[in-house]
Amino acid sequence: MKIDQPLFKEIIESSLDGVWVVDQNNQTAYVNSKMASMLGHSVETILQTEMSSFIRPEDLEDLQCKMKQREEGVSEQHEWRFVKKDGSYLWTLTSCIPLFNEQREYIGSAGMISDITEKKRSDAILKAQRNVFEILIRGGSLKEALHELLAPIEELINGVRASILILDQEGAKFAQGFALNLPSSFMDAILGEEIGPVAGSCGTAAYLKESIVVCDIATDPLWEKYRDVALAHELRACWSSPIINSVGKVLGTFAMYFNEVKEPASVDLAVVKDVIAAAALSIEHLQLVKQMELMLENEKKHFRDTALLAQARKSLATTIELEKVLEPIPKLIISHFADWCYISLTDDEGVLRVVTGASSPAIEEGLEVFKGYKADRQAPEGLPRAIREKKSFLYSHLSSEELRADNNRWPSVGTREEKYLKIIRELGFKSYMAIPLVVRGEAVGGMIVGSVQAGRHYNQRDLELMDEIARSCSMAIENALIYRESQRSIQNREDFISVASHELRTPLTSLQMRVDLLAKAMESKTIPDDVVKKLRPIVTEIRPDVKKFTKLIETLLDVSKLRNKKIQLDLEEVNLSQLIEEEVNRHKAEFEDHRSPIKSHLEKNVMVICDSIRIQQVVTNLLSNALKFGEQKPVEVILKTTADKAILQIKDNGIGISLEDKWRIFKPFERAVSDRHFGGLGLGLYISQQIIEEHNGSIHLESVLGQGSSFVVELPRRQQ
Ligand code: ADP
């Protein structure tokens, strides 16, 4: 087969690749019609133009280099980016061979180009998506991920500047913006703007949830509001598409800006879809991560807050004294989230005074000036206001302009004195809270909590935590006040008992003596019989009453002596076995009267050093109780010894004592039975315990409610 030139031409014309020939001056000598259609020009136009003018300007230097090599006979295969008539890129794989005449002189070159634009695009997008996923997996930032998507767009589309805007949580305003090559002043103008039906390309796209193509910003009504700022930055066309997440919520927009009037070609828009999908995924993922981090942070804060509250409550419970109860609180608050915490209480003259406080070491010295600070109670801001209104106040952001005495409003810290304001400004206070302490409906003082740390601004949640702590403080103050009041009334009661019993003792002793004398006189027959007859029933009735009364006064006197540690023991060597036996015998008749059998098992001649009168008093008390609460059941009195102790046990089978009452019945005036059923002052056990302890002994109780009680007295025994 003979292959002639027309046949060759026909083959080249029907080729699916572009073919071109240039002469030694780089003038286009031939292009096939495929080449012309690839560039979007006619064959004639291309023939009249230098081939290099279709190459992307940035690549011209490289082209010069390659042309030089061709003259030297080097053929090459290279990727060239051509610019089509509509301005878009034509990515090609170009094979080029140099042409020489018979004299081996360079006469030009011929080349073949295949269109690889589609492949280039999908490769670039695929690579960008892969990079974005890698960034997300390793915990990179949103900026990093989105820039990875914006970069290939600007590489693939000629003359484009791309941006991604992200909406706020409510989906109402643009909150964040990302762009590689848009001026920051333009981005700043867009951020914070609300979306709407006429809000530039992006605001409208986000609002309508559809792509918006504005080919000419200068004339399009959608750009009315932002036209000036866009044109000032030479932005002329903007095509924007909404970024929508998996549940149909608009997250933001992806936009392409051009600085010339421009209509999108179908290929330009094809890349947008993939970019938007990757952007949606990145934004959603990172928003989710952020949300989880926030939740975790909240959880941690909640945990820390609860721990602080528990710690505060615990330390408030360590004492009941008003002066000390609040002392640990400021330090705790400092360690948790503050630099300054002071508690003030109103004193008896109505002056609000600092009672306790703490500060972080960095500002401690600076705060010296506050020593002796008295708040102006009329101040319309700060702690005085919190106290007046019984409500806590949050001053989240303090500014040094506001903290000035010459400010026409009262500074929020509640003082107008420049000396204090100056130091607050100098120390750089950023935020503070004023919380009242309300006890029984009255604001008795308050707390202030402040921070100098950058970024630490208190919020509503912090205020709620402080309210909770203040409530615990108020409760502790109330308890301390109640304790103080009860201490005072106990003191008053004791003073009364002491005075009353002293005052009553003298007339009562003389009354007893007179009644005794009268009884004696009646027996000695010095009084006429008829008078004795009338007097006897009266005297018989008065005598036990006077005795009872005297006993009562003596008991009360004992209590006041014990309270004032004035009890004195008259110590001697005593045969305890004998003493107890006598006491049991003395009470026998009484037990018999009550039909309550009493038995004693006493070790003989147990010798102890003691005050016999006082020990008798104890035994009497215990026997009387066994009789009173013994329900007429048998009572046992046992005395035994160990090497160093004498142990007396008085055991009844009566009403018994519950576990809860056991600890308190040894305290003065404490009783575990109702006054209606049993008389008594609740002093016997208290006095007995004091007496036994004065002897370096001990008294304790073993009892089960309803099954009887056993009081055990242990006295130190003289070593033989
Ligand atoms: P009083 O007997 O005058 O009430 P005490 O100090 O002797 O005062 O006793 C205090 C309380 O202890 C009594 O009121 C009673 O409730 C309880 N108590 C004392 N001894 C006994 C006992 N043997 N059995 C049951 N309860 C007792």
C-alpha cells in the first residue's frame, strides 16, 4: 500500500488528539481541527497566532527552555496547561518532536496533545479529599482541612479565588471564614453578616439552600449591600453553593470569586460538588468533635465544681464557732478558680468588714492596700448592691476605663476611691462576682470572687456555683449563731441555778432545823397534848417535803460546783464493800415497799481511796434509778475486783435504754423518759459520772431497751 500525503492529512485530521506543527520561529504552521476545538478557537485563528500564546503565562519560561532543547534535537513528552478561549484550563499530555531538513537544520517542531483535564481534576480532588481525611483523623484543625480543599480549586480553575464560610450555631450569621487568596479586609466585612434572600451570593445561597451564580457583581441586585466592598477588592463575579450536612442543615457556603465578569462552564461546576461534600464532612466532623470536647469540658467542670462544693461543705462542718467557720472558704475558692476571694460580715455597728480572705501569691502584695477596707454600703454596684438586693451579681468583663473614679457611672467593683480602683486596675482584674450571705432572711454580709487571669471570665454557671457555696456558708453561719445563742442560754441557766441554789440553801437549812426542832419538842412532851395532836399531821407532812427540797437544792449546787470545777474530794482509805452494803441496806425498805427484790454479791473488804460521801451519793443515785426504772423486777448489786480496779455493777431488769439515748443521758438535764411517767431532773447520772471521773474512774452503761440496764462503775484500786 502506498501512503501518500493526502492520506496522511486525512489520518491526522480524523485523530482524536490534537496535532500541531510550528516553524523555527515558533509560528504555527499547522493544527488539526481537533486541536482547534480543544482550545475553543478556529483553525484560522490559531494559524495566525504564536502557539506559545495559548500556554499558561506562568509556564512560558519553561516552554522557552524546552524549545531550546528541541533545536538541539531533543524530543519530549510533557504536561502542558493551555488556556482555552473561555479562559478555562486545558490540561494536556504533549509529545513533541523537533523537525530538521536534509541539511540537518532545525526547521520547527511537531506535537500531539491529548486532553487530560478530566483526569487532572478528579486526581486533584481525590488527593485533596484523601488529605482532608488524614487531617481529620490525626485531629488537625478546620482551617488546615479546608485549606487543603481550597488549594486544588485555585490550581484547577483559572483565575479563581475560593472561600468557605461557616454559619454560627443558629445558622443565622457567618461566624468563620476561610480563604487562601481573598483579602482579609473583605472576609472581615462578610463575617458576622446575616444570611437572607438578598445577601450577596453566599448569604443568599445559605438562605435559599441553593447555588447562586452572580456573573457580574456590579449589576446584580443580590450584591447591593456588599457591592462596594467587593468591587473595591476587584471582585467581579461570585458563584456560591450551600454546604449542607447529612440531615439537611446548612453549615456554610463554598464560593468562587473572579475578578472579571464570568459565567460558569459546566466543568467548573463539576468540581464544586466533590469539594462541597468533603467540606460538609470536615465541618460536621469537627463541629461534632468540638461539641464532644465541650461536653467533656463541661463534665470535668461539673465534677470539679461538685468537688469544690463538697470540700466547702466539709470544711464548714469542721467547726461551729462563728469566728472560725468561714476561714477555710476563700483559700478553697482560690485553689479552684479565683485570684481574689474575700468574705465580709456586718459588725455590731452595721459596718461591713472583711472577716476572712485569700488571694493568689501573684497579687497578694498588691492587695495590702485593702487592709481595713470598709465598703460604702450605699454603693449602687458591687457587694453593697448584692447585700442590699440579697441577690448575687456577675461582672463578667471588667474594663480599666470603667474602673475609674471619674467614670460617670459607679465602677462595678462598688468603690469610688481612686486608691483602691488604681490597684484593681494595676493588678488587671478581668472578672468578678459579688454574692450575698443571707441568714434567716437577712443579708449579714457577702463574698467577692475575682480573677486577674486573661481568658478567665466568670459566667452564669460560676455564679450559680458561688450561690450554692454562699448558701452553705449562710447555713454554717446560722448554725454557729444558734450554737452561740444556745451556749449563752446554757450559761444563763447555769448562772441562774448557781444563784438560786445558793440563795435558797440558807433559808431552807434553817427551815429544816426548825421543823426538826419542832418534831423533837413534840416528842419531849414540852408542848401540850392537844397542840401536838394538831401539829403532828402537819409536821409529818412537811418533813419529807423539806427533805426532798433540800436534796434538790444540794443536787443543783453540785451541778454548779461541777461546772465551775469547784468540787473537792475528801480522800481517805475506804472499805468499799462495807460502804455498798450499808447503802443497799439503807435502801432495802424502799425496795421492799416497791416489791422489788434486791440482791447483792459483794467481794469482801475491797479497799479504795475515795471520798466516801461522794461515792455513797453515786451508789444512791444508781440504786434509786434501778428502783425507779426497774419495773419491780429483781435488782442485783455486784462488787468484784481485778488487779487494779474495783468494779461495781448495778443491774436491773426494767425499761432499759435505747442506743440513741445512751450517749446523752450522762449529760446534764438529759432524760430518756417522759416527765409524765417518771419524775427527775436528769442530773443524777451527770453528777455520778463527774464524781467517778474525779476519782480517775469510769462509769458506763450496758443496756437493751425493754430488757433492763446495767451501770458499771470502775474505780482504781490501791495496789496491795
Ligand atoms: P433522773 O433519773 O433524775 O431523770 P438521771 O441522770 O439519774 O436523772 O437519769 C437520766 C435518765 O437516764 C433518766 O431520766 C432515764 O431516762 C435514764 N435512766 C437512768 N437510769 C436508768 C435505768 N436504770 N433504767 C432505765 N433508764 C434509766
